[in-house]
Amino acid sequence: MLCPFCGFKEDKVIDSRESKEADVVRRRRECLNCQRRFTTYERTDEIPFMVVKKGGQREKFDRQKILSGLLKACEKRAISMGNLANIVDDIERKLSDSSEREITTTEIGEIAMERLKLLDKVAYVRFASVYRDFQDLDAFIGELQTLVKNKRS
């Protein structure tokens, strides 16, 4: 660490403390050349998770965006916020467990639909209609028929 006063490269750490959130370490240092003290703050350098959209553009993973889409699909349905948060947690866990720092919107949508299908069929169809971008009534009815057929199996 360079001394901010004289530019010397060596110092000693006098005191270290973590922040309340444990995401930053505050260190009190003393320059070995000029003996002046200074404070540094250290935090881990996180590489953000990225979402690759259908058009190829990338944006930072936003948990709130996924939760917002799920909330729209589950509007007026008896699904708890805890269940929706668990779906988003599963998506984040998949990202964390992967060595890749990117996930496609297709993967996100498939995970969300798979979980919604188990929770509530109506919410699943609502989400699927937006996610799969049904262009006409036939595509929508086809998805409903698949759902009914799987229920009978």
C-alpha cells in the first residue's frame, strides 16, 4: 500500500475491523518511512453475474426484475412471496454454482416456468404466455392442452 503522504511502499497494520455487514474491512496503517497513519478500506471485488438477452445484449443480473415478472404472473393467485423468492433463489443458486458468470434469459425462464408449474398452473400459463411470446390463440391453446395432457398422465 502506498503511503498517501510520502509515497513509501511499506507500512504496518495497526488495527483491523470488519464493518457491521462484514463486507468491508477497515485497516489502520502506519507508514514505515514517515510514521504517519492512514486508513484503508478493503472489499472483495465481485464480478457481477450477467444475463444474456435474446438479442445478444448483456445486462447485470437483477433479482428484482425476475421477481417483478413472477409477481405479474401470480397476480390474484394464492402464492406467497416466500415461494416466489425461493424461485429467484434457485436461479441465483444456479448462477453461483456455475463456473460461468452468465446465464441466458432462456435458462432463467425455463427455471421459473418449471417451478411455477409445480406451484400454480394458472400462474405458469400466464408466465409462459409472456415468456414464450405466444403470437396467436393457437399457440396459447397448444400450451394449455400440453398442460392438461400432462396432468392426466
